[in-house]
Amino acid sequence: MHGINFSALDRRPAQHYGGLTYAQLEQQITRFGRELDLSVNCFQTNYEGAFVEELHKASDYADGLLLNPGAWTHYAWAIRDAVEIAGLPAVEVHLSDVDAREPFRHLSVLEGVRFGKVAGKGVDGYREGLELLKGAWEA
């Protein structure tokens, strides 16, 4: 699940976000899923309420969550609560190394409700995130 500004991913600074379009990112994530024998359903919105509503429905169709809420990661406590409500294993993924960037990016509202975090590995971080989810199910 992707949050705010991913619809304009290719217009964000390439040194942080890789210069991909959102469609290209989705294709890569879907390919990683196939390689790991996982079914992937992608979702993106620029509306926090829609993100929360999708999290509320997620347990009806998913076994886990791979989340990059974008800037909401740092302040959207409603998303944290919705992840908790979903009750699914969740991995937080960021294209850039958020912990090495501006101080406001160091806070993650997902702390405590996610079991894994991958940051700063570009698109390959999504593969690692999917591997963490798969490992949670196999454990």
C-alpha cells in the first residue's frame, strides 16, 4: 500500500526515490511477488481516509501488509491505528533512507504495530519486505 505523492513519484528527487514512475514501481513489486510465489495487490491513494478505509478492509483479502505511507509515516496516527485494527503482519518500506534524512522523517507512527522495516534500498527494499512477510507466515 502506498500513500501520498506516489502518484507523482517520477517527479520526486531521483536521488531519493529512484526516478521511477508509480506504474514502474508497481510492476517491480508484482514481479518480486511472482518470484517469491506471492500474490500481490497494489493500492495507492493521496487521501488519508481512503488509505485508512483500505486498511480496514485488508484482512478480508490479504495475509499481510507491505506499507509505504509516504509522508503520513511521520504524523498520521490514524494510519497507525488502522494497521493495528487490520491485525495483519505489516512491514514498512521506504525507497530512501528516511533515518538519514531530515529529522522529521525519523519518526514512524508505525513503530510498535509493524514487525519489520526496510529503508534506503530503493525498489529492492520491496523484495526484502516481501521476504520478511513470507518468513512471518512460514514461521
